[in-house]
Amino acid sequence: MKGDFVNEVPEISRFFRCVLAVASLIAAGVLLTAATLEPSRKGMGTHEQLGMSPCYFPDKLGVPCPACGMTTSWAHLMKGNVRASAEVNLGGFILCVTCLLCVPWFMLSAIKGRWILMRMTDGRILVFLVSWLLVTMADWLIRRLLI
């Protein structure tokens, strides 16, 4: 597609460069926070170390929700335990890896004023979000119905 390659990508506006830099810093902060957490041995509940309440689903319904274990997954990955991260919550693993990749991509693109490697498009964002949601839901259904 025209404009998808690095040498054809138009400059990023000053406002959007600021948005990218802030998004990069926020994502880095979330990753650093995850790195400070001790992954829960239960496979979920790590977010409670941040003062948050337990998830409603397992607490009241007795069944984990699709997001249960995401913080634990991030904490595992930030400690270098890739396998445990993916096993606890595959959607969380994918989201954390994406965040790890986006921090330098966003910041370098903000600094350079043009997209590095490839530009972000609405279509790419939509494909990623739908794919991530499908993986997260499939992982949850398989864990709850088959395991």
C-alpha cells in the first residue's frame, strides 16, 4: 500500500508526536510496575498488590473472567518467565509483548517525526485488537471448558 514503507511515510504531526511520546512513557510505566510485582502462585490476583480489590467473577461467581491472570502474566514476563506468562493468560502475554515492542517504536517515531519500520493505521490497530480479543476469549473458553 502506498505510504506503508518507511521511505514513503509522511511526517507525523507535532501533536501526534507528543501523543506517541506520552503513550510510550505510560506503557513503560505500566511495564515497570509489572516488573515490581511478585506473580501470584494462584495464577491470578497479582493486581491486589496494587491495592485493587479481587476480581468479581471468581470472588462472587466462582469462575475466573477472561482478564483473570493478566497482571500475573505481565509480572511473569517482566521477570523473564515467558512460559509461565503464556500459560497463566495468553492474552496477557500477547498484550505485554506488544507493549514491550510499542515503547521503543512509539518513542523513536515521536523523536524522528516519522514512523519507524511501519506506520500505524486504523486497519492494523483493528486487526490487532480483534485478533487479541479472539485469542483471549479462546484461551479463556479452552481453560474453562476443556481443562
